[in-house]
Amino acid sequence: MSWRDPLDYSASLTRLLRPSTIAVIGGKWAEAVVLSCSEIGFAGEIWPVHPHKDMVAGHKAYPDLAALPAPPDAVFLGVNRKTSIDMVGQLSAMGAGGVVTFASGFAEVEDGKAFQDQLVAAAGDMPILGPNCYGMINYLDGALLWPDVHGGKPVERGVAIITQSSNLAINLTMQRGGLPIAYILTLGNQAMIGMADLIRVVAADERVTGIGLHIEGINDANAFAAAVHEAKQHGKGVLALKAGLSEAAQHMTVSHTASLAGGMAASRAFFDALGVGEVDSIDALMGGLTLLHCYGQLDDPSLLTMSCSGGEASLIADAAERGNVPMPPLSPEAAARIEATVNPLVTVSNPFDYHTFDWGDGPRLEASFTAAMQAGMGITALIIDFPKLELGRADAWKTALDALLAGSQTTGAKAMVLASMADGLPEQWANWLMERDIPAMRGFDHTIAAIKAAHQASQPSRAVTLSGLAARMSLGQSQIINKNEHEGKTLLAQHGITIPHGGIAESQDEAIALASDRLVVMKAVSAELSHKTEADAVRLGIKGKDQVAEAYRHLSQISPQVLVEDMITDSVAEVIIGISRDPVVGLYLMLGTGGVMAELLRDTITLIMPSPAEEIEKTITQLKAGALIGGWRGKAKGDLKAAVAAILSVQDIALDCQDKLEDLEINPLMIRPEGKGVVAVDVLIRVNP
């Protein structure tokens, strides 16, 4: 049985994460694990193993593994790397459930790879978390294989957090936002058990309400995609805080694709396709998890805010616009219902400033808040910041919370309390709200980011199979071969993509014959000519023998082969199509507004391949070029259908050549008027044979 097969190890990992018996081996770090389990009230048995002690932290100690009453479900192993290898072999042979390997000095250091290989071999079919790993906390069952401080408490349900940083894990347990944490799991070196494995196990636990990930890197994109899909099937949203810029496109010095898409573009497209909500801060991660915990799903991200301050109303509206969270205007019917509950001097809108006329009046506030929650928005947020606790003057603030809770219970609407700053919502009130499944949120921009991410995490995952696409990373510039433009266009034409009429001339007479008396474009052709404009290797609008001859004389000095093609003069818009390789997700597709302005506009969207036609069409319409294709200011509409078909064909070429293809770029694909098709007027292809 291989632990890389996700169908085989789930039961054993469940035994490790939800143990009835825990063995603890080592010195002070191991003793800290015993204390943590005892303090939180672990109901199972704890078996310290120590060769010289009879008792460890109040528990009977056993001299060696052979003396244990039974094979333990979970083991914390706090000994050095060489001893760890030996003891892992013994634990595997005796049928232990799994091991947290705390020791460092494995693959993360120069001489450690061989030790890690030995550790994995010794484990056999027994799962190992780590090595170089702090371990795991299960607050649901009181099982803490954790050798350091933590700030959590027992819970009946909550979110699971999986991180590649043990110190970050400690910090997250100290949160004061009232968010119940079910699991904190750290990965260490991931010698056997990776993030995808842990996602599967926690997603299957019915007590888990959402999953948060801190990701430094994804080892197996296919396994990750399958695990997220499985989590979705269990109804669990997944959020990701991705650290570090991808190196995906740093090798790319020839095409525009990687520089236009940006370092994180491939991973973001990957998360989008999977329905993973991506965040860029710890605050947004915890806020998004708070929403998933309280709401389960957030299918509608639209927001209505209520505050007794016009200043807060304008600030949240600005934050929502920055973060692309909709705050739609109220319908006339909704506005009328709210107006009936407030002072006539109040102007009712979204955001809703209810002033202070009814401050402290519970029934009046409840009526207003209830009417607001009937407006049909996805979330209704009460913006409120509490005074300092030592002032002892929070009765009116508590009245507002009671009114919000009553309105939510009456309407069934999703309610939220939002403090403008972290200090504005004390922990005791955050706990009070979260116990009633009302999200306690802090900070306008962080909350807007959390709403957007929770909504994305509530979307279904598209079937993403990266088979073969991420099979290899780029092998380096020295082994990459550039195809010249004529070779590239020949390949496009073989796949049904229209290219300009023309051919290669190797003499002035051939050039004149190819041009005939048509308006043509002439280009020097060479595999080394990636950016022809910068090399003065292009002549546009050439017509007649004299112009053709003059252009040929110039271009033939650059390359002995000169491409002569019809010039396309009726394009409505220009699009760039780029395909490049990311070391994690493999080949990805970039679409953007193209032509000579591509780098200046940087108007691009990245997609994971293969992308369906409807996704490609939607993406094109979101570009600036999409407005032109749609008939900008009464101009002719472009042939969108033909553009989509051409992009699908490019995608097919990439999939057919995926083992060798490094980059494929068409810039531009000229979009002609409806019914006239599209033409690929320039192409770059690089392969790694």
C-alpha cells in the first residue's frame, strides 16, 4: 500500500488525527505534549515512554515501546533524527496509527535527504506527519500532539487550519475573534503526508465547518485539486493564503505571456478553477473562515451596511468598491419599508446611515434592522465599535447587538457585526456573537477581502485534471528551441486557425511574385527574431514592385528568408493568446488585449487548461478588447464566435504538444467583423524536445 494513494490512507490518518491513545517519546518537548493533553482534558490514554522515569507529568511512564499496553493510535516523537528512524521502524512494526516526527535535520538541511529517505522506508504503511514538524492540535477531541504554547480551547465544531509554518500555527491559535478552531495541522517536510492528504481527512469530519490553508508551495497539483473537489462534495469551503511569488515565468525572456500574466497568475487561475478563495493576509484568512463557519456557504456576496455615522458609511462603500464586493442600491419597496421605521430626517440608502435618533432604543432599532434585512442583500452588516471595557458604558452597544440578532432570527437573513478597527470589538463581544453564529468582523478592507474569498470558496469546483501538464519543469534556456514564424503559422493552419495568405521569399523576384499587386506585410524570418518590431524587421502597408523590392533589400540583410503576407486591414480588435508553463500547475492559458499595446495596457486574464468554450468567451468579454468586439460606440461587432474557436484550437495544440511545449503565443489574433473570422498574424512557439 502506498501513502501517495489517497484511497488507501484516509482511515489511518483519521486514527492519527482522532486518537484514543497517545504515546509520547522524548524529553522536555514530549513532556509538554503530555501537559497540553492533560490541561485540555483529553479523554483517552496517554503513555509517556522514557527509559529512566517512572512518571512524566503525572502519567505512568513506560521504559520502551515494547512495554506499552497496545499499539498507540498517535505518537509524538521528540528525539533526534537517527533515533527517530529507529523508533519509527519499531512503531510501524507494532501497528501504531501514525507519528508526528518533531526532529529536524532531514531534507531541509544539506546532508539530510538520505536520513529522510530512511525515515520514510522505516515507516512503511504507517503515516508520518513531518519530519521537522510541530505536529497537530485537535480541539474537538482534546488531542494535542503539540510541544509548545497554544491559545485554543475545546470546541464542538469549528474550522480546520493547515499550515506549512509551525510558528504561524501558534499565532493563529491566539486569535481573539471568537472563531472556533477544530484542527491546527502543520506539515513540516511533507516526507509522506502532504496538504492534500490532510484536506481530505478534515473535510470528512462532519464537525469541521471550513478549511483554511497557508501554502508555501504545492507539491502535487493533481492531488491538491482532487482533495479540494472532495472537500466541496462534503460541503466544506476552502480558503488559501499563498506565500511567495511563483517562479513560473522567470525563465521567459522571449514571449510576453509570463511578464504580462504576472508571477502569481497561474496559481490564482488554479484556485479560481477549483473554487478556492484566495486571500493575501492573515486577517482576511481568519475573516473568511469566520464567514464560512457561521454561514456555511456564501452564495451572494452583496452587502448592505448599517451605521450611525456617515463617515463609516462612506469608508465602507469605498472599501467595497476597491474590493469588488457589490453594495447595490435599495429597491423602492425596500427603502420604503426602512423609511417607515426611522426618523423622517434620515435618508435611506445603501450604505444606510440610521443616525442616532433611535440609539439605545431596542424596539426601534430592531424594527429598522429587520426592515433592512428584508432588502434581499446577501449580507446585512451592523458597523459598530465598542468603547473601552474599563469605561463600563456599553449598554447601548449591547442593545444594538440584541436588535441585530432579533432581526436576523426574524428574517433568516445573514447578519454580521463589523468594527472599523480591530480594537473596536473586544474579545468578549466577539465570543458572544460567534456563539450565536453572527460573524464578528474587524477592519473594512480585511472584511471586504474575506467576503470576496468566502464567496469564491462557495463556488463549485471545475473538474481540473492536470495529467501530464505539470509532469516536468522547464529544463532551462539552453535546451529550448524557437520555431520561426513561418513554422509556427504552418502548425496553426494545420489545426484550422486562419493565417494570412502568403509565403517565404528567398529572392527579390520571389517577393515581388508573392506580393503581386496586393497590400502586404513583409517580415524577416528567423528563429532568433522574437520581437521583430524592435529589430526593425517588419514593413507594413507595402504595395507595388518598387516598395516590395526596397523592403526586401532591407529585410534580407537581417535574414535570408522574408515572409510576404496579405495585410489585414479590417480588424475590429486585437487579442493576445499566450500559453506558458508553471512548475506547479503546468501549462496555462493567458488571454489579453493584444497588439503593440499589450505590454502597456497589461490587460490580461489567466485560465487553467483545459478551459471550456463558455469560460473563454466570458473571459474575452471582460477584456478591454471585449468592448471593441462587442461594438464600441456603434462600430461593427467582432467575430466573437470565431475568436473562441481559434483559442480552443490553440489550446488543443498545446495539449497535443504538452510534453515538449514551453511557450506558444499569438500576438495579435486579429478579430474581424462578425462572419469574417479571425486571423493569426504573428506567432511565437518554443519547444523543449
